[in-house]
Amino acid sequence: KAGVTQTPRYLIKTRGQQVTLSCSPISGHRSVSWYQQTPGQGLQFLFEYFSETQRNKGNFPGRFSGRQFSNSRSEMNVSTLELGDSALYLCASSLVYNEQFFGPGTRLTVL
Amino acid sequence: SQELEQSPQSLIVQEGKNLTINCTSSKTLYGLYWYKQKYGEGLIFLMMLQKGGEEKSHEKITAKLDEKKQQSSLHITASQPSHAGIYLCGADMSGSYQLTFGKGTKLSVIP
């Protein structure tokens, strides 16, 4: 079974731009969660989607948004990028309650 | 203070030695999860513990959950260079799909 895939793997943007990251969950998994990982703050929960509905949201500004499609694929968007948004963005999918399997991540660098 | 404290922050052991990593929560645990991460990559799911006193093993790695102390430990027996990486504990503190993570323990194994 294929694992969680994330595209792109690396991304360089400049301040003020917006970015869209994509996540394809493991086949059959309907829950997709997004996390931000930085050296200073560690891994922080962004949001979780299930059947195209956002069920949980972390403590991030409204510039961070996401959505989930009917095939469970998910995208997250960050608008008006700031230097502090440079991070590894990880997506995780789940079938069973909270047994989350992570993708390889997208490394975003904001210049 | 951190909701989920991991200790130690880093560990250097000689190949063949045993080691223990601890994870302590300031809140009630609905579930405790252990992951391993190679630098800059995704998280590899190791084990999930949900019941007090639960203990699980996989190859040379054993994890235990002490529900009363709200603490979990990860023990590696006869460490190998392949065990090197960052070990992260994640906790469900709300009964939802939102995981809170510790800062991680960086393990180096010297041949």
C-alpha cells in the first residue's frame, strides 16, 4: 500500500506570496491532519479534515487554511507569507482513531 | 511550560547499550504515540498506547504507559546505529484527532 505523499517536497517563496501544499493520504484513510515543524516551536497542529469538513483547528492565524476533496486528498494554503512561516509542513492520514501516518513533508523556505 | 515534556533532549550511547526516553504530560492522556524522525524527514510511526499499564514491543523497542503518572517511557535494548534519529512522543489530550508533541529526543549511537 502506498504511503502518504506530499507535493512539492521543497519550495522557495518570497515574503508576501502565497503557497499551496498538497497531501494524498493512504488509500482508504479519510482523516487528514496538517502540522508545522520548526526548530523553535517543534511540531504544532494546524488542522484536521474528515470527509471534506474541518473538525479541529490549531492556534494559527487565518492566513493558514486548508481543504479536503471528495477523494480525501487535502491541500493547505498559506497566504501573505512571512519569514516565520519557513518550516517543514507535515501531513498525516488516519484510518483508526488517532493512529496517524505521516508523509515525508514539504520544506518551505520564505525569503 | 510545555504540555508534553520529553527527556533527555539528547542522548549519545555506545552501540549495544540500553537506553530510555521519557515523556511526561501535564494533562490527562487519551492516547500516547511514539514516532521516530530522521532529520528533515517525515515521522515513522512506532507505537500507540491507550490504556494505563499498557506495554508494547517491536523488535528491540519497548514502550510503556503509566496512566497515573501521565508518563510514558521508550526503552531500546542493545542499541544499533540504525536506531539513531529523533524520537518524538505525541499525545491526544482532548479525545480528538489533534496530537500535541514533545520537543523530541535526539539519539546518536556510536559504533
